[in-house]
Amino acid sequence: MKEKNQLPRQYRILLVEDEPANIQMIAGCLSTDYILAIAKTRKKALELLSTSSFDLMLLDIQLPDGNGFEICQQVVANREKYGNISIIFMTSLDSPDDEARGLSLGGSDYIHKPVNAVVLRARVKLQIQLFRKNELLEHLTCFDGLTEIPNRRAFDDQLEKEWHRARRERKALSLAILDIDYFKQYNDLYGHPAGDQCLRIMAANLTTSFVRNSDFIARYGGEEFAVILYDTDLETAIQLMEKSLAAFIGKNIEHQGSVINACVTFSAGICTATPEADTFNNFLNTADKELYQAKAQGRARICGKYLSGPQEKT
């Protein structure tokens, strides 16, 4: 979770440019205020985009092994992979058609070469301000105010996206639904402020337990949480969740109202599938059934099932 007095983060910029003089000038203008990475070729740019996250890309159109239009098309067509990156084209081409093409492909702005340092800083600052406003708006609409993790609305959107991605790439997708054990009794015994703090600790524990960029954690509702694990088989998902449960129990949050442990615990149900069109409706339901199975078996445990085709397999 973010601390209230946390300093604003530094935004990350990918500079795609092959001329040394331009690289030196642009780096001199921006490196103090932003985290800057440099790619001199199309190949290197796509490699960096695949391994690191960026907020903005300064994109030269003419490159030794391709052009910036191709990179822009690939990034815009694969937002779930590359993120919602703002793109500023840089070029010596002065044709209005080239500028219109760049903007129509998804570019946010267009800077003509030779690049003016004052104009560059102003254009980058504007895009970062717009990016920040969008971040804040997304936070308000898609994040839970209490735990500061994604809410149910964000979860529903993400689950659909990850399902389609896993189906397209033929990867396993695992979903865990979690429920804090005897949470009503905890609220009744310790009060709602303590209950809220318990929910925050639960969210923080999940955040530190699932750290891959593709891992998605959300507050599902009330004392329930959800974790989406892309390209993760059932055995691995269960192992990871068991470690998270052990870490949560290690917080040693006193719970005299629990009949299974002296501290707060949670139960979880996991469903893993290799997505097919006729299994999506069963995916979430199966994870939910496995959660109830974990509760029926005594709570503070993980139950899971693999789902294949229209029928469930044990």
C-alpha cells in the first residue's frame, strides 16, 4: 500500500532514436526529471517494451531496421502487453500526411526535428500531466478506497482480458477467491475500525505475495479478495497461495472469536483452466465452489480444481 506522504513517482520514458547528437541533447533535457531508457533500433525498442514498463515513448519515425509507425501500431494493438503508453513522434519529415498518419495510429503528439529543447520539455510535461490525470481517474473508478487495490469492477474487466489472452496464447490461467475466516465475528468483537485495518493488512499481504507484473489482486467484495495468475498451473497457484496464507498467519492478528486459530486466517478456492470458449462461465463458479470446499474442510486452507472443456475434472 502507498504511504500518505509518499513522494510522487518518477515517470519512465523510452527514447527511440539512432542519431547520437539527438540522443545526447534529449537525454540532457529529460534525464534529471524522468527515468530515461534508450533504444537505437526497432528491435531494441520492442525488447525494452516487452521487459520494462514505460509511461511515455519519444519515437523517431526513421530507424535503421524499420520505422516508428510500425512500433506505434504494435504497441497500440497490444495494450495489455505494453501498457497504455503515450507516444510522441519525432521526425524531420514535414509532410502533413505523415503527421496525420502518426496521430491516426495512436500517437499523442508530434515534434519536428531539429528538436527544440524548450518545446520538448513542454510537450513531454503536458503528456505526463495528462497521463497523471488519467491515473488518478482510473484510481478513483477502479480502485477500492479502503485497501487501495483494484475493486470488483476492475477485477471483472481484468478477468475477461486475461481469459482472452490466455486463450489466444494457449496458456494456463488460475483464479483464486479468498475469504477472511470468521470476519463477522472479528468485527463484532474488535469493532469496524479494527476490521478495516485487518482488510488493509490482507491486501498488503497479497500485494507482497504476488509480485509478477501479470499477477492481479483485487478486493472482490466485503471480506473477499481475488487473485488472477496468468500462465500459472494449479499446483503452482496452490503453492503460492499456501505461502501467502502462512505469511498472513505470521502477522499474528489476534482473533479470539475464531474457532480454528488464535489469529486471523483466510480460506481460498482456486480454479485453473486452459481457456476455451465454453468454459468461461464455469471458471469463476468453480473457484467459488472450491472456496466453499475449503471452508467445509475446516477453513484456513486452500482447495483447487482444474477445469477443462465444458465439464469439470477432478
